[in-house]
Amino acid sequence: MFNQFSRSAQLERERSGLPSGTPIGPPNDHSLSPESQLERLSREIPLPRVLQICLLQLSTATLFVLLNGTLNRVMVVELKLSATLVGVLIGFHNVLAFVRPMIGHYSDAHLFFGYRRTPNIIVGNLLAVSGVTLSVYGALLTQTQFALGVALLLVAFALYGVGVNVVGTMFYALLADSAGETHKAKAVTVGWFVLIFGTILASGFIGKYLEQFSYERLKSLFWLGAGVSVFFTWLSLLGTEKRFAHEREIVKTEKNALPLKEALKRLAANRTVYAFFVFMFVTVVAIQGQDVILEPYGAEIFGMSVSQTTELTRIWGTGTMLGIVTLGLFFVNRIGKKRTTYLGCLISALGFVAISLSPAISPAAFKGGVFLLGVGNGALTVGTLTIMMDMTTRENAGLFMGLWGMGQALANFVANATGGAIRDVALWISQNHYIGYATAFAIEVIGLVAAIMILRGIDIHEFQTKTQRTLSSVVSQVD
């Protein structure tokens, strides 16, 4: 009997990836709750496993740069499409963010082929790369058949939207599964670091690839990017969820499932949570409003080529990495999450001011402003995401990562749509390209100042306490 149990324990360790000698109970041992077993396993997950999961961010970064760093500029400048239309299309995936809490909630309690996160990530990635590949054909088709081209773009961005929302939610849920309660903030910081590093690599390669620009070369680039995205997705998933493949270890029972409708109702009634969401919404709208117009600004004000404006993503990414490393890894625990977020808003505002004044100074001032935007974005990323990670529960990581992601995504859509619209309206009124862009940048500075004022009225400790109490009361009602 002892030898039989030893063999079973060794098999369990091998399937779970636990090191030899790790204590493990017999298969029918119910002395530990599923949540306690998950917590124990989370503490034992090695750093290489977390880093492997973060390779998924390289896949996301590749698709992001293709759309936000290259296609948006081509549509506005080369194809002469309205910046408002381009902003709506680029931001359309954010409208589909309602799938985040639903897919997260569903994956918390359901397995496919023994996994909860992996199958969803694979399907989501395939949808996203299909949409990105179709998007370049839709954009080019607008030159000969405008209505048909826009229709194809809508289908493309819908596919991309569903896919990227599924992948994003599952990535943070899998990361929360793997990092353990005490390492969530560090895992998120690493994940964002890899994402920004990926945008730098992708933008650098794309900039070189498009030095000799042609529409045929643009199409081949998008097919190449789709292949790279699929490759990194599969690489990130190989073996990473093995230890979570057993229902008794990770899947909460339906009795303990947190109802989606009830959770949304309780969170909406929490005044502190509501205030933070308003802050997050205003901040995202303010800092991301430049996504659609920054590259066209460089093209129309400074005469930059497609290759040169794509390089702006690398400058922004370098600043973001610096912000994450210096302000995130080293300062957030010393000066606090709230002060880190203040700093992010202020640095971002300075970046917009530098960009607005740069035509009177030099192109170097423009690039310096883009770099400051990146540093500010890095600080804001760490500040807001570490707070959001504190607001998750171990049993419902998928649901709550979906909720927070949905809030950010909807704000991103408003940012993309309004950034382009403000530029178009101001351009129409003034008949001056610079005034059109400068008006949009000025409004974004006002938004960042407003975000600081909102954050000043939020008590972070009360925020965390009330949120935990709210979630606990919901869970207790369904027990």
C-alpha cells in the first residue's frame, strides 16, 4: 500500500510540475479545500513559469504595433481616411470588452480538455490574428470600393476585438493563478514590461521593413506579424497550465461561484470603487487619446515617413519601460501607489505640452515629448494595475480581471474615438492642421489634471477594505 501511494504521489508531482520531495496528499485527500490547494501550488510556481506566460505579451504587442503604430497612420495619411473613422475603427475592439467579465467568469468554473485558460487563449489568438490580417485588405479596399472596404474593416476589427479581449482576460487570470497572492503586483509589472519590450522590438522591425514602403510590402508585413503572434502564443502556453489541470485543485464549485450580475450590482453601489473607476476612465481617455493622432501628427507637421512615425512607438515604449522599472519596481512600494499615479499624470501632461510646443522648437522636442508620455504611462500602469490586482479574489480572478479590463477597454474606445474627432472638428473650424492636433493635446492635459483632482479624493485603504467587504458579502450570500 505504501509503495502504491508513493508511485501515485510521484505521478502527481510529475503531472503538476512540482519538484521531487514536495509533500502531496493522496488523490482522495480532502483535508485541504480547493482554494487552499491552489494557494499552496501558487507559492511553489517557479519564476521561469511566470516568465513563459508573459511571452504571450509579445504576441499581443506584435498585433498592437501593426494596428496602432502602422495601419492607423497609413489610413489617415496615405489613404486619406477621416481620423474620426480611423479612431472608431482602431478603438472598436474596446466596445467588445463586455466579453471580458463573461469569459473570465466562465473560465473560473469550467474546464476544456482539462484546462480553463489555455483553450480560450488559443481561440482568442486565432480570432485576433484573423482580424489583423483582414484589416489591411479592408483599408486598401476603401480606395476603390469605400463602403465594402469599411464593412470589411468592421468585420476585421470585430474579430480582433473579441480575440484580443479574450486573450487579455485569460492572460491576467492565468498570471494571477500562477503568481500567488503575494506576487501579483510583481507579475503584472513583469507582464507589462514584456509587453512594452515587445512593442519596441516590433516597431523597430516594422520600421526597417517599411523603409521601402509599398502596399504589397504592407500586406506581406501583416501576414508575417500574424505568424509571429501565433508562434509566441503557443510558446507561452506549452506546459504552463499543467499544475492547474485538476478540477479538485482549481475549479470552485458552482455553489461558491460569484454571480456576475450580483457582483456588478454590488461593485456599482460601492462609492469608493465608483470613484476609482471614474478616475481610471478619465485617466485612460486622457493619456490614450493620442493613440490615433500621434503618428499622423508626426507625418503632417514634421513630414515624417511611415518608417519614421512607426519609430515613435519604440521611443514611447522605451519611456514606458523606464517608467515601469524605475517608478514601478523601485519606487511604488517606497512612495506609495497613489503618489506613483500622481507622478504618472504629471509626467504625461508635461509630455503633451512638449509635443504641442515642439513645432516651434525642433523634431527632437517632439520625440522628447513622446518619451515623456511613455514614462508617465509606465508610472500610471504600475499605479493603477497594482491597485486593481489588490481588488481580485483568488477564487474569481478571471471575473475580476475581466471587469477591470472592460472598464479600461471602454475608456480606450472613448479615447480613440474622441481623439480623432477633436482633431477633425478643430481642423474643420480652423483650417489649420497644427491647431487641430494641439487642441486635442490640450484637452488631454486638462483630463490628466482632472484625474489628479479625482484621485486626491480617494482613500486607497478605504477603497481596498470596502471592496473586499463587498466581495465577501456577495460570496457569503451564495454559500
